[in-house]
Amino acid sequence: MRMSWSSWLERKQRLQKAEQVMSHIKDDNWWKELAMSAAYILPNFFTGMLLTYIFSIKLHIEPPTISVNFAQRANTCPNQVLMISANLHHIYVNICVYDHTTPDATYEDNDHPVTTIIDSIEKHWNKADKALFIACLFLNPFDKASHFNPNNMTVAVLISILC
């Protein structure tokens, strides 16, 4: 299939815009400037509290933003999607655990904001063709069985998934 000049140009512009947004998300100075400008606009807010709040938002928004950027590439493989999903699950579970272990913890398990995200990731994993993703990860020459717990997922089980 041939791509027209205008669609190629539109795709290139979208990629440039995505790269620009990603550079803002990765830049800590941009988040500080955002907090400072918000503190200037909203003088009733305590600046330290606002900075903490904005960095908390960044902590929650950055992982899926980066993940979507990787998962939408043209050459993304199922094993990469599996690793992205597992990494997102790991990040949000750690956020939930960290928030429960802080001295001023205010959330219960079901009330925590990331609980919905964790539930969504688990729901999509339950709907997915697990055998395909596990087989792709196992057959990847760089990963092989290194990501699997040998007590839970032995090589024999992995080979039985392939057959």
C-alpha cells in the first residue's frame, strides 16, 4: 500500500507533536514551571503543596503516556505489549503500596485512585490471549525464560503452551 504525500506529512506532524509532548512530560523543569505559574495564578495555594500535587499527577500520568507511545509504534511485538502491561501493573501496585506505608496514609485499598487503573490492566489481561503473549516472550531470543519464575512457570509448562 502506498502512502500519499499528504497522509505522510500528517503522520510526520503527529509524530513531531507526540515527541514534543513526550519531551515536556520527561522534563522536570517543565513541571516545576507549570507549578510555579499555577502558584502565580492561584495565590491561595501553598506553593510546596501545589508542587507536591503536580508531581503526584506526573507520577500517575507519565507511565501510561510513555507506554502508549511505545505500544503504538508500527513494529511493536506482542512480547513488548506484555512487558509494557506488566511494567504498568508493577508501577501502579508500587504506588498503591507506597501510599499505604506512608505515615499519613489516607486511602483504603478500594478508595485509592490507582485501584481503577490496576483493575483495568487486570481486566484486559484476563481478556487477552495469554498463550500468544507468553509464547512470544518465551521465543524472544533476548528474553527467553528470564522473566518467568521457574517455580510457577517451568520450561515444560512454557513448551506445553507452544504445542
